[in-house]
Amino acid sequence: MHRYTLFFTIISLLFPAISISGCSEISGGLAEQETEKAVFTLDSTGYAHVSEWNVICSSGTGIEKRRVAADTVYLTFTVQRDTPAAVLAYPVPQNTVTEKTTIHPAGGIYPFTSTVSMRDGFSADLLASLYAGAVDRTEAGSFCVRFNWDKFIQSVRELSSDPWNLDKNRILRAIVSRTFTQSMLKPRSKEKIYLP
């Protein structure tokens, strides 16, 4: 059995909604590695009528959650030096009763991006899902260092279709098993169902 598969749970069960409560919460301890402050710019372009943001930083050191005002420009997190960290900003609509559409998070991945934006939300969400499935977050951080996140982010940005239509489970399994190829960045095909 591949040694990295031991710290990942079944990828297909990873995607329950992430609940956010309170203003700030940190879980998981800082590993005994060098840390640094990572500063991100929050780009709200494409998000209308936001009352506040639920922000999550997920990395090999743990998860940090906080709520920030709608007009927040900068986000600062303590992260392991040179280890990928996913920052996700979920917009909270001003009127939750009338706005029932799914709003995908803005995202960014340290150390490859310095902006948390709509265009990098899918990539950051994918990295956060890898950490969420890890039994040992520190070991997961070591594993994630080996994946070419910079190239992945650029490839997702160049897609002509919405990245949220990609088969996320398949991509996650491929990353964990080290079989990921760029051809997996194609939208799921729509299956035809024939009725008798």
C-alpha cells in the first residue's frame, strides 16, 4: 500500500459543507517547523451584496477560521514556510432569504498566490479538501509540497469552462495516488440515460 494513502480517508466522503462558527477558531498545533506570516489581498470582484466573509486557512499546521467585514482588504495567517496553505473566503450574502444560489468561495494558495480571488477558489478548495482528508496534517503538508500547485493553478485559470464543473473527486484521488494529468481538467461529461 502506498505510504501516503494511509493518512487520507476516502476522498469521495470529503465534501460535507464546512461549518463556520464564532469569530475565530484555531485547531491543530503549529508543527515544529519554521513559520511565517502570509499576507493575502482579498479580491471581492464578482461577489455582489456581501455582508461579511467567512475565511478559512487550511494547512499542515491546522485550520484557522475567522469572520471578517465585507470591506476587508488584507488577510494575514501564520503558515509553515514553503508548505502549501489554502485560504478560502466564503461570501455571506446581505440577504440570505432571497439569495439562495450557490456561491463558490474565493481562494488562494500560499506560497503561489498573494490574492484570494474567485478565479483561484477551486484550486484552494481542492487543497483544503486534501488537508481535510488527512489523518496527519503535518505529513499531508509534506505530501502537498511535492505536487506542482503553481502549474495546477495556472492550468485551472486557463480553462474555458467553469472549474467547479470538474470531477473534483477524481482529481483528488489522482493527486493522492500520484496519477494526476492535465487531461483530468475537463468538465464531467453529461451521461445520457435511455428509458425503455
